[in-house]
Amino acid sequence: MIIESSAPTRVDLAGGTIDIWPLYLFHPGAATVNFAISLRARCRIETRDDGRILLESRDRKVTFETTLEAMEDLIREDRLELISKLVHFFKPTTGFHLTVTSEAPAGAGLGGSSALAIACIGALNRLVGNRYDERKFITIAANIETTVIRVPAGFQDYYSAFYGSTSCINFRPDGIERAALDVTSTKLEERIVICYTGEPRLSGTNNWDILKRHVDGDPELFKLFEGIRDSAMQMREALLADDWERVSTTMRAAYPNRKRLTPGVTTPQMEILVEKALANGAEAAKVCGAGGGGCIAFLCAEGRKADVERALDGEQGAEVLDWRVAREGLVVRES
């Protein structure tokens, strides 16, 4: 049997970091707006009849082998730690070769590890006979990834990976709810450039510092999070109204506030790229994920996307990514 699954990565337009538990509980109306992109994380499982388990990451060029009898050892395995812990959780009863790969650059700030977790969960759940209802996938992914990164995981990435398309994820005391946003995908594709800086980011470090300061009662940080919440609501309303001038205004206002969250949200190289883009037709910039490297999304003036791409590609080692809006979320196929 062969099982193949994939899940999309994402670009967050507004409301990032507030998706981390328990931060959103202190800001009623907290939400995150994002859209899934076609750079997907992929998982392939081919069953074996010899009781051997092979785990392989083609991106990291890491492969190792264990057996069904040694399954419990995977909980302490450092190699391919996320995949190892997911396999340990599902505990398949047949041998298999699991291969993962990602189309997004490493450390891009596009939610790649979360998309990989969702893709692997979809495939492993199929391998064990659909043991869990799909509604459990996001909870399983967040809980297991938290044990890997050793800080609380943000939730927005799992929703874009599972559902695809454009989303507003609302965070409330009674739970998290995802609402699909009726946004024309071509508008996003025609106006947004995604540029990989070439510098992988360290989101766990940034987010842990922010969480500790928030829990300790930092008043300035609390005010910044109120602004993050408000910008997400404004972004949602602007997209639904097809008001791209307001989208631009919201992104421009949010950029300096996000830089104030913690040192290192942007790097000198990132600032050079932002300046270059703004001088060549970009209207606003959004650091993807926690920043400190990774990707920057640029909203371009109408008809100026190609100008911005030409200005950025290769500048300071940067790479302009080729992408489309991913209308599908998690996909699992079996043969």
C-alpha cells in the first residue's frame, strides 16, 4: 500500500503571534488572517512486510531505520524528531518507509513544520485505519509539535494547512473557529510578492521571549497585542470589502508595531530588502511568521508586481518565490 498526503504552507497577513495559547485569551476578539499557498509539505508512506521502519527527510538528507519492536524508542529520538514523535503517537503495526519533503525553503516563516505535521498526521492516520476523526488532527499536531519546539505552538498554521484557501481564525475562550474568507485568489496572486531572505528564522526563540514578557504583565507589550488584534479585524473587513487601499493601509500601520514586539524581528538584510521593494512599486511589507529571517510578503501597487520581483530577486541573496493560493488544504490519497 502507498499513501501520499500533502498540506499547504501559508502567509499570515495580520494577527500573527496572538494565535499562541494563552496570549489570545487576554485580548477578546483575537484573530489571525492568513492564506494558504501552493508550496506544500508532502509525506509518502509505502508499507513493508518485514517489520522495519524507515524514516527519511529528503530536504535534510537524513534517513534512519528502526523496527516495530523498537517503536517506544522513537519518543526519545532526536533525528527527525517531529516525524519520530508522530510515528510513536500513532504506533502503526506494520512496517513502512515514510518519506517527507517540503517545497518551502527551510526556516521560511511560512508554517512549514506545521504543514508537515498535518501532512504526516493525515498519512499516518490512514495507515492505522483512520483511527482518529479529522477534527482531532489540529489538536494532535499542536500538542506534538509543542513537545518538539519546547515552547507553546501558535495555532494559525495548522488551520491553513488543514483547510487551505484564505482564512480568519478566531480565538475565543470556548475554542478556536476558522471562517473561510470569500477573497478572489487572483487578487492576492496579482498583488503579493513573497521573498525568501535566505536567512532561516528562529520562531521558537522570538515567541518564547514575547510570551514570557506578556505573562509577566509588560504593559507596552499588552498594548501592542491590542493593536495586533485590531489589525486582524481591519484586514478581514478590508479583504471582504475588496478594499485594497485599506489592505495596504493596515499592513503599513502594522509593520512598525510588529518590529517593536521583540529585538530581531527584522535583520539589517531584511530592512535593505524592504527599502528596495518600497522604492520599486511595493506599498507595504509583512514579515512572515515570527521574523528574524525567513520570508517577507510585499503588497504591490496595482500592475507593479513584476517590478518588485525584478528588484528583489538575487538582491542580498534573496529569492522571489513562485506560488499560487492553495485552494485545497490537506489531501490524502491511497493506492
